[in-house]
Amino acid sequence: VRAQALDSAGTVLATHARENIRVDNTAPALVSSTPGDGSAVTAVTSVVITASEAVAAVRGATLDGGGATPEIAGAQVTFATGTLAAGEHTLTGSLEDAAGNSSPFQVRFTVQAATSPATLTLQLGKPRSTKRGKNQVFSIPVTVSTRARVRVTLLSPRGRRLRSTTVQFGAGRRVV
């Protein structure tokens, strides 16, 4: 940058120059977030956003309409949320750099309720055997408590594998 002092005739009275001055007209922008915008997660205790440049301040930050306090470290901003309930959540505010340039941000995500796998109960009934022509046909009643893929293996009296089959069962009693 160079500045000149001029008199009324336009004559230069003094000149002053300063080098390495940076003019910043660009506001910091949201680059990424954890959890990601539009994502579905099972648990959240903080939201971390990364900006395109160092952030000096966060203005008007809210999480689901309530105040949110940021912790700023360069271009990374962390909002400690505690454990969030299942459902949709929105974090909004404005990122501001040291030059005073600001831009709004918004991160929406969904916390899904954790589900535990169903407990499977499997009961085998008394096997039956019938003769059909030259073939010996075995049938075993099988009861399952929930939908399951069941693998059944027929063994000889000496433990040799004679035949295996895999069957998809809905909950209830079936015969294999």
C-alpha cells in the first residue's frame, strides 16, 4: 500500500509505503462438519465444524433454537452438546474472521435411537422318520422366536455329515 500527501496543485508533499499488507474480503465458509450435514448417527456429544480459514468469532450460534457455546481453534470450531436425544437437530450461526467478514452456517443431522438385535430362541422338536419308497425321510419341527436363517445338518449315528440345508424362517413353528 502506498499513500501520498498532495497539495492543492497536486504536488506530492510526502509519500509513505507499507509492504506485505493483506486485504481480506472473503468470509470464512463451512467446509465440513462432524456429524456431517444431513447425516444420521447413533450418538452425538459434540459438533465440530471446519471453516475455510481461521475463525475469530462465532456469532448467534444456536442448537435446536437454544444458545450454543463454541470453542475456537484456528479453522476448527467445536460445540460441546452433551448427549443429544434421538431426533432431528440443527446447529446454526455465523462464522467471522479477524477482518470482520462473516457468513452464515447450518448443520442438520439426525440422532437415531440405538436398537439392540432381536434375541433368537430356537427349539427343536422330536425328529420323525418315514420311509418313502427306497428313501428314508426325516422331519424335525423347528420353532424360532424371530425371523432367522437356520442351517440344519443331518448326521449319521457315527457323526458323519449326510446332508445340510439352509432355510429362511419367519417367527413360529416350521418343519424341516
